[in-house]
Amino acid sequence: MKTPMLPCTLRIMVLSFLLPCAALIADVIPVSLFNDGMVLQHGKSIPVWGTANNGEKIQVRFAEHSATTVADDKGQWRAWLPALAPSSEGRRLVISGNNTVTIKDVLVGEVWLASGQSNMEWTVARAYDARFEAIAARHPLIRQFLVSKKVSEQPQSRVIGKWTKVTPESVGQFSAVAYFFALDLHRVLDGIPVGILHSSWGGSRVEAWMDAATIANGDGPEFAGIHTRWQETLARWPAAKASVDAAIKRWEEERSAAQTQGKTFSKPKPQYGRGPGHMDTPCGLYNAMIAPLVPYALRGAIWYQGESNAQRAHEYRAFFSAMIEGWRREFGQGDFPFYWVQLANYRANGPDETSYAFLREAQTQTLALPNTGQAVTIDIGNVTDIHPRNKRNVGRRLALVALATTYGKTSLTYSGPVFLSAKREGDSSMRVLFDTGGSPLTSPLALQPEGFEIAGADKVFHPADTRIDGESVIISSPGVSAPVAVRYAWRNAPKAGLFNQDGLPATPFRTDDW
């Protein structure tokens, strides 16, 4: 006689009671940052964190060091290892509780967070000399943790990604700017391991990378405008989505008809614009792609972004400064170094020839924050391509800033000429004085650098005749008899001809506030 079968739901209930108690206990799970091949920051206390069962005791061991902690009532835990010495020996990080997690090939060196939009996302494979770089890329002590793209309305605790070491096969997928930056650090700092936390998204705006507290507590009406504009965008979304839905339906019908007739169909599929879940969501990228990295121990951050904010350059100084301060607050590691790339020369033509100039000015003004630095790239962009491929020099200029300031390599020149003052000299000339950093002024154009403009009280700027005189440039124009203001490289893609003898370009500037 066959035993009657229990109903499905009842069988599940019976089986759940028969499961051993151990199966109901949560495993110790570190956040995904802690996986094979990772790089820990030397010289700082190291937080290690994750989830486990409520009240579970956790032990973390690395080399001769260990730390213990207990998971809280939400199953969250965090342990702190003491400051570690640099090590290029791959060792094991062991995390134990009800289970044991062993993370292999762990290095100790320098860790930098690299973020921004497409010019930071741009890979080695798409940069100049990509094939050469691949052949030469035998640097297993340089590693990248690539954060997967995601948007979130609320701060997340986990992120998807993995650590990858530099090899000829993998280097093509590294951020080019971050890779060349890391490579120079690795070489100059006696082969110390370098880890890059790479979290960027092409086309993103600075508002998406700001945390909620920073926007809520921002000083000025521009911060309130962030949410106001976004709510207006969301209000338009239903109608916009319906229009795109209809366009996609027509596209699918046209594609099907073409396939039926054996014709080639190359019309691009309509795309949805800004709406719920879009990368422009205020705080959306911070919540999903930066918050899960907090409070990973790091040396500092490098940043390449601003193109998507160029049309509102007047807001950028406030937003960018607030974002930096917010990241520093959230990571809890003091005013860690924060260095960025000033926008390169691009978009010379058209009615708007100065939007990038004003955005660059906002970036330069952000240097008022402590422990910040800027790599000027006004000479190595591409006027017709927003993604210039010369990323090696970009990474090198960021590395010069870091090496000279963070790492004390004071013999290095890390900045081009910086404007100090301008005063009338005679009736029709002005003397513009620069901080040269000990590297004399020069120009590839017979010591007559292009890019200067001069104006009188009528506020009309004229191209200037120029002459280098020591640490100054003497400028004048036949069209200006009594000059009162000077601008240099004040265009989207200017003819910027002033350098120092170390090959670094002068920082764009203006003396007026018009």
C-alpha cells in the first residue's frame, strides 16, 4: 500500500522543521571589496566589514595581526586591523565566525579612488598606444576594482565588482587615466603595490555623485534647485515614456517588415531619456557606487568630470566643493588628497565658445579646499572629440601632483604657470606676473604665447600681442589704448601657448568678473 503524498505546501513546512539548526545561521560574508587579489592601504587602520548572524563573534586575521568584533542586531559587523607596512607578498586575509572565509593574494600598498564621467571611464584599449601598452603591461602589483554601474534612491551597502591585476590581457579594460596614474606612482615609489577603486559613469553629472546630506545641507539656492529640476523631469516622464514606447513599437514593426523582405535594417532603436532610475538621479550614483565603498581605507581620490555640468558652470564650484567635503566626511579619514583633471580643450566652434572656460574657472576655484590639486590639460585635448585619447599625459600630470604633494617628492615640478597679478605698464600695456614654480616661462611660438586677450573699460576683448619677460608676460593690443582686464585661454578650445620649461601649461584665468 502506497503512503499518500502530502500536499506540496505541507511537505515544505515539514521539511523546514527537519532542517538542522545550523542551516538557519547566517554565514559570515564580507562585502565584495574583500576578495582575492585586493590591495589594502598601508599606514592606516584597516576596516573590514560585512554581514553575519545577529550577535555572532567575528575574528579577522592578516599576517601577525588580528581583530575581533560582534555582529549587531541587524547582522552588520566591522573589525579594525592596525596600520600595516607595505607588502608586495600576496598573503591571506582570514575572516572567521560560524564559517571561515579566506581571501588570497592580498597586497598592502597605496589605494586611490578614481571617479567621474566618461574621460575617467575611458579604457586603455581606447587610448593612444593601446597595443604597446598591452605588450608592456606586466605589472601584477597594480590592481583595479571595477565597480559595476548602478543607480539607487537609497545608500547601498554592497557593490558588484572584483579585483583584477594588470596583465597584457587585462590592461585594456582598466581606466586609462587611473592606470597611467597608478603606473607612475608604482615606478616612483619603489615598486609599491597600487590599488584603484574605479567607480565612474560616462555622461554623469556631479549632482548624482553627491550624498543626500550634502545636498540637503547645501548653502545656497542652487542646492534646492537640484531636486526641483529633478521633480520637473519626473513629472514629464509619463508622457515622455509613452512617446518612446510608441516609437519603439513602430521601430519593431519596421524591423520585422524589413526582415520579412530580406532587407538590411540599420535604423537605431529609440532610447528612453531621463526618468526614474536614470543616472542623473540626484545622489543616485553616490548611493549605489560610492556609499558601498565607505569606509575602505584609501590614500586619496582622483576625479575627471565636469563636461556634463558645463551649461551650469555657475553652480559647479559650490557643488564640486560640497561633494568633496561630503566624501571626506563619509569616509571618515580626514581631508584626504583629492585631485582632479581640469577640462581639456574642446568645442571651439559655435555660438557658445566659453562655457568650458567658466567650468574650468569653477574647478580652479575649488583649489581653495585644503589638500586639493588640479592637472591642467588645456593643451592635450581634441577640439572635435570630447574624449581625447592622450590619457598617458593626463595620468602623468595627476601623478605629478600626487607625488610632489602627497608623497613629498618636492624636486618634481607638478604645476604649470599660475597667474599672480596684472598691472598697467605704460599707457597701453599690461604686465602679467606668474608663479612659475621655479620652472621658467616659455612658449613653442618664439616666446610670444598665444591665447591672451585684453580689454578696456568697454569690456570688449581683443587678441593681444605678447612677449615673455622673465616671470611675466607683457601684453598689449592696437585696439585697446587703456587696458583694464586680461584673459588667458578663455575659450572652449583656446590657442593656449604659455608653458613652463617642464612642459606644463599655464592655468587659464581672467582678471575681470564680467
